[in-house]
Amino acid sequence: MFVVAGATGRVGSATAHGLLAAGAAVRVLVRRPAAVRQWADRGADARVLDLSDRAALTSALTGANGVFLLLPFNLTVPGPEAHSRVLVAAAAGAVADAGVPRVVVLSSGGADLSTGTGPVVGLHHLEESLRKTGTTVTALRSGHFQEKVVDVLDVARRHGVYPVFAASADVPRAMGATRDIGAVAARALLSPPSSNEVVDVLGPDHTEREVAGVLGTALGRRLEVVPLPEDAWESTLRDTGLPSPAAAALAELYRADERGLLAPRGDRSVRLTTPVEHTVAGLVAAAVVPR
Ligand SMILES: NC(=O)c1ccc[n+]([C@@H]2O[C@H](COP(=O)([O-])OP(=O)(O)OC[C@H]3O[C@@H](n4cnc5c(N)ncnc54)[C@H](OP(=O)(O)O)[C@@H]3O)[C@@H](O)[C@H]2O)c1
């Protein structure tokens, strides 16, 4: 039996679907009781819990052959770092307490670094804490998610603007579809390595200008690509409604990206294939954005 956290989210749901499609027994972890039914209908066992609850998590992980874990970023809490530490302690504690033999963890490029990468520092601690439990860890270090285009969908549709938190919109970066990452996670659980490994999970390379073109096509309007100066990142993020600590953390993440700190440095890499056009078209079709 495999346990999948974050099953109502993008990568977690794709992971659970991949495992179910392979005929595996799956237990999903959800935090809203309303999400139980949809998974029960698909043949999965569902447990309702908060990932900060070590005891509930230990109970849900007991007997598992393998577990998919993630560290959800919560940018609305007053102290995102403290919140992340609580989740990391609960996850590693539960993996140790339940004696889970292997873990696939959704991580990020830059998670080998202990400072200077904003929210990715939490993923560094999660990877490290899990390895200390003695379980076998596959860390999937992803680059940018293609789905992050959702963050600018509203401003693009309303104002015809595609903001870029980087000095240039013309630097290619790997951008992967979350459904592909979930498929990699499911495979890693079904065919685990014999020792810890770090896998860079990399989508096709695209520049922000290319993605803006794809989004413009899907929206049926031309978008103006606007790279924002670095000293405006934090205040712009605050203007979108983010609390100051989250805005500061994200600005640090973008600076880390500019400096190449999120580059792949794993033991091996996997190339993802879903084209960004496919992902963006699906997001635009699914979005209910008032004009
Ligand atoms: N965005 C990127 O470009 C990027 C790049 C590399 C790595 N990452 C990593 O990917 C993660 C996001 O993955 P994703 O996009 O699949 O996530 P997502 O779609 O945002 O879903 C997050 C999932 O976690 C659940 N969740 C959140 N807080 C919880 C809690 N306290 N207890 C129980 N469940 C909780 C959510 O449940 P609800 O449905 O109830 O909210 C949801 O199922 C990030 O946090 C980061 O670690 C992101």
C-alpha cells in the first residue's frame, strides 16, 4: 500500500492516479472531508488529516510500502518559516515512528542549499530530515511548474500584461507539467532505488517571453511582457496581497533563480514531455476569470 499526501493538489493527485492506474493499493491524505468521496469512488482509501499532526500522520503511514510527501507552501501564515518547520518535523517524525521503508519527496532545484533560496530552504530541511530517519529517500527536484502561469492569468486577461520577476524574459528555464512530475513520483514508488537518490525533474526549456506568447494565443490577445526590476519584486508581491514575510521569501527565491542557485545538481535527471501549450490551454479553459 502506498500513501500519497496532498492528493487534492496537482502533483499529489497525479501521483495517486498513476499508482491506481498501475493497480496499486493507495491511501490518500486529504485535509477536507469533502474530498474523501471522490477518492473512495476511484478505489482509494482516504484519511482526513493535517500534515502538521504527527500522530495522525504516523497512524496513516503505518504499514505503507512507500509514501509520497510534499511541503505545501503556505504564503498566508504570519510566519511561513516556522510553519514549514512544523510540517517538516511532523513528516520526518511520522516517517520514523511508522517505520516507512521509502519516501518520494517533491522537492525543488536548490534544495541542496541551506540558505538563500526563500521557501526552498524548507525543502532542504525536509530532504535532510527524511534522510536522517533511515528511510530510503527519492528527492524529486523540480524546476518551474508550467502551472505557475495561473498566477498571472488574471492580470494577463484583464490588462494584457505578463509580468516577469526576472531581469530578462529571454532566459530559457526548464518548466515541467505537474502531471508529468506525478507520473515520475508514482514510478519511483513502484520501482524504488536501493539507496537515496536526488532526481532533477526537468520539463522542456522555455523563456518567459515564449510562455507569454503561448498564453496570449490561448487567451486570444497580445500580451505585453514586463520584466520587473529586482528592487520592485518585494513591494509588487506585497501589492498583490501577500504578507511581508511571504513577499520577502519569494523575492529571495527569484534572486536565487537569477543567480543560478536553483540549477540541477542531482544524481540523475528525468526529462518531462508535456508541452507548455497543452498545459496553458487546459488552465485557460478551466479558469473562471471574470472579464
Ligand atoms: N511552483 C513551483 O514552480 C514549484 C517548483 C518546485 C517545487 N515546488 C513544490 O511543489 C509544492 C506544491 O505542489 P503542488 O502544486 O502539487 O501543490 P498544490 O496543488 O498547491 O496542492 C497542495 C496540496 O497540499 C494540501 N495541503 C496543504 N496544506 C496542508 C496541510 N497543512 N495539511 C494537509 N494537506 C495540506 C492541499 O490540500 P487542500 O486541497 O485542502 O488545500 C493540496 O492537496 C510546493 O509547495 C513546493 O514545495 C513547486
